[in-house]
Amino acid sequence: MGKVRLIALVVRITIVLIVIGAMIVYAIVITNSPNTACQVDDQNFSPGTAPQAVANVTLDAEQSRTAHLIAAVVSERVPASLRQSALVIALMTAMTEASLRNPAGGHLDSVGAFQQRAGWGSKTQRNDVRTATAAFLGGPAPPAPPGLLDIPRWNALPAWTAAQAVQRSAFPDGSNYRRWHTFATRLAATLATSSNALPRNCPSSTSPGAAASVPGDIPPQARTAIAWALKQLGTPYVWGGRCEDPRLQPSDPQRQNCDCSSLTMQAYRQAGVILPRTSQEQVRVGTPVRTDQARAGDLIFSQPTATGPGHVALIIGNGQVISAPGRGKVVRLVPWQTYIPLVTAVRRVV
């Protein structure tokens, strides 16, 4: 009898070690994956070969990191044809406002790389470079005040005029931004060719062709779900957030912001497909699919726990996955290849 108990104990310990090992592997792969298209890790970014001297300005590690994070969000949210213009304006603005740094304070209640005031969101949101950049850009979920993409014909304006239209600084002619225009133009061009820069063909939530890029041989419900999910790029993660009317600057974060399973649930709800609330429940819906047969519209599960998978994401096609990854992050795109070693289940719901 004692031998049986010993064997049972060994089995339990082995299971626990396997689960812990899987979670460690997940963290390592997500953080260090060489194929990090459309994202830069906010916490662990290292400037590496990032440019150090641009237009007679020497960038330190913090400035390089800030520039790359801004470029990441621009790549995610702006159509390819307008990306470089938007990046120049964003970099020029961040250099003017905070020298491409991310300070925890500033004039009055201003915070972060863009020195945004309280109307742009909570202090935590404004002090997160990715979230602050998404708010500066505006777009699918316009903040109050509106962002760059909400300004009519912004790309036809002088860059400093467009920046002033967003920031509403004490310089009505935008001359405070104009002095950094040459620097921002050169930095944007350098980032476009840097080994650490984001690929220029990232899907864009604001591009009219975003939904059309979804493979046509999937059910229309899946296309609808993917198109809706793409519009939520940049929305802050809140554990337990219901993802109802997502906003970059929410008045009710618990209702408007997303966690991983509310993002997938609400995406499919737009297509008339009702999913349960949690990843542990969603993994029981639909038909199981082998990882090598997964397609756009499928739900993918990872982070195993004793009660089921702790994370769910949505394959959108073109080698990409959309995910609300966790606290301190925003809804973003991640390469499908990053997920493959970590997947515990794939479910096809339509």
C-alpha cells in the first residue's frame, strides 16, 4: 500500500513539474522569440543595434527603446501608405514633449512620452509608451481629445501643424515641434531599415483592407470576428474586463477594456456566435483541430492550469494571432509561429 502511495505522489509531482515547465517555456518564448513581428516587448526591450546618433543627436538606451515602441504601435495601427508620415509626427512630438523619454510626471498633471494630461487616460495608461502612442494616434477607438488619425486630411498638413492639432500646445504655429522635424524624419527612416525595427507589412487595424486580407475560404462569421478584433488593437488589458465598447481611454475600464477571453467572446458575438466567458469554458466549445491544421478564425489555447488553459487567442491569418496578453499590455498582434510550441488546444467554433 505504501508503494502505491509513493507512486501516486511521484506522478503528482511530475504533473506539477510539467505544468511549471510549460509556463516557464511560454514566458521564455514570448519574451525572446526572434520572430517578433508587429510587437516590441515593453518590459524587456534592449536597444541592441538601435541607432545611437541621428541628426547630431545621440540616443541613449531609454530613448532608443521609446522610439522602437512608438514605431511598433504605428506599424500596428496605421495603414502602410501613411505609416512613415505618422511615425515622423509621433517621434517629433515625443522628442519635443519629453526628449523621447517616458517620465512619470511633467507640467501640471502631464505624464509620459507625449506629456498627455488627465483627459487622455489614467496616469498608468499615459505612462505606458504603447498605450500613450495609441492614444496619440487615435483611430478606431477615438480617445478624448481626438488623435492624429481623427484629424481630417492630417497627412496633407505640415507635420508640425498636425502635431499641434493633437497636442494643442502653447505654440499655435507648432514651431516647438518643427525644430525636431529633420531629426524625426531621419530617425523614422533609420528605424525602417534597422534590424530592431518593425516590419513594414504589419497588418493594420485602421487600414480599410484589414478585414479583406483575411483568407476568403473561411466562414463569414470568422471574417466578421477577425475584423472586429483587429479594431481593438491597442486597447489596454484589464483582468476581468468585459470588452464591451472597447476604448483606449475608457470611462469604465472593467466594462470597456478586454482580457483574453472577453476579446474572443465579443469578437464572435459580433458574428452572432455566442461563446462562454472564460478560456476554460471556451476550450470546450466547437470542434478540436490539430495545430498543423489551424486556420484563421480558430481559437488557440495555452498556459495550462489545473482547471484548463489560462489563455486564449484568435488566429487572424497571414501568420498572425491577435491576443490580449496580460496585465500592463494592450491588445496586439503576435506571430503564429510564436504560439505553436505552446498550444495546448485548438478549437474551431464555426
